[in-house]
Amino acid sequence: MLKIYCIDIGNTRTHCATVAFDGSIFKVEASADYMSNEFAKEFVEKSLFSKSGASAVSWCSVVPKYSELLKSVLVGIDSMQLTCENSPLVLDIISPTQLGQDRIADAVGAGVFLEPPYIVVDMGTAVTIDLVDGQGRYAGGAIAPGMNAFASYLSERAAQLPEINPAEADCSLVVGKDTKQAMYVGCAKGFCKLIDGLIDDIANTYFAGISPNNKTIFTGGSVSLLPKGWLGNRKVNLNLAHIGLAKAFVYNRKIV
């Protein structure tokens, strides 16, 4: 049983998980979050790698300065950084070096659960919507403000508008009967309409009539902000990037 300690470094938070691989199945055994600006220090002081029981590290980062800090504490550890150069997926885009490593990890991880073509929606500070086409290539995506930006912007900028919890929004409403309901319709439901519209555009172009409902998977720390009625039975996996990092490690090390 191979165990890989997977690290996804974001601008604010770093998400870690130990992923076990038995030759056919990837299983997340434990996960934890840390502040990104303190992660390299905690990695050493808390002996995160040795306590994980893993034999290797697979990681990605969207913050160069935190990448350098992590590299300095990975000396002597079997490790691999996921990049556009070692991606298991062909990156069929104009500038592969500009693609966030976390988006590659998500797209690779989704392939454990879905056959191409498929869509990955990552809900974070920004929401990213990424497509793997019918040939199994990363084919591009979309970036928009995240749910938190939609939900908090008006209350932060307009003195008489309240804060709302978008997870509580009733997406069956067409118009709001008070201020808070109106914000639910405009912000929470409006955000969901944006996501649905982008997904439908991709499906109409790339899915040859196949419904995107079972070909789309959601991930990211802000999934909890999505209206529960809208999220419904959609596929969700909060460890998608970790599974993708583990799969990329296995691919690059040619582990059967």
C-alpha cells in the first residue's frame, strides 16, 4: 500500500491529505488545513510528513514564495511538484504555464470518478470551471468571482443591505418580497444561474447531447456556501485536488 502526503498550497489556506493507493483505488485517509504563510514552518515543527505515515509527497502551489519555502523543507523527502510539464493530462490551451497547478490537480482527480468529457467546478475565492474533452485533454475553462464575493459585496458596500448566508437561499424564488429575499435572488440565485449557464454552454459544445448533470463534479472550500436546494444531488468531492496529486505522482513514477 503506497501512501502519499498531498499538499495543495493556496493564497490563504493550504489543504493537505494523506492518500493511499493499493494499485487500483485512491483513498483519502486524513486531511487538514493550515495557513499558507505558516505551512512550511508547521510542516517541520509538527512533523506532518512523518506522522502521516506516507512515503512520498506530491504537491502543487499557486503562490511562488510559498513554493520556495516548501521546497526548502522537503530536502531528503521523495517529492514531486505537479506542473504543466509533468501533467498526466495533455493541456490543450494557449499558455500551459499560466494554468494554475491546483486546476490541473482537480482535472486529474476528477478522472478517477468520471469518463471524459467532464467538467470540474472548484469553488474558492474565485470559481473555476474546467473542461476535460472527449479525448481526455484539458481543453480550457472559465474563471469568475466566487460565491463569497457575490454574497458579501453588497452588504460591505451598501450600509442598509444586510449580510446573507447564500447556503440558505431559496432558489425557487423569482422575486424577493423583502430586502433579504431580493438579495438571495440577485446574489445567491444569480451566482447559480451564472454557473449553470457556463456549464450548459460547455455541454452544448462538447458533450454531444449528453446531460452535464452526471458529468460535472464540484469541489473547493466554498461549496458549503452554495444554496442547498440548488446543489441537491450534484457530485461533490472536497478532496479532488489531493486525489489528483496522488494520481499524478503514481503516473510520473510509473507505479502500477
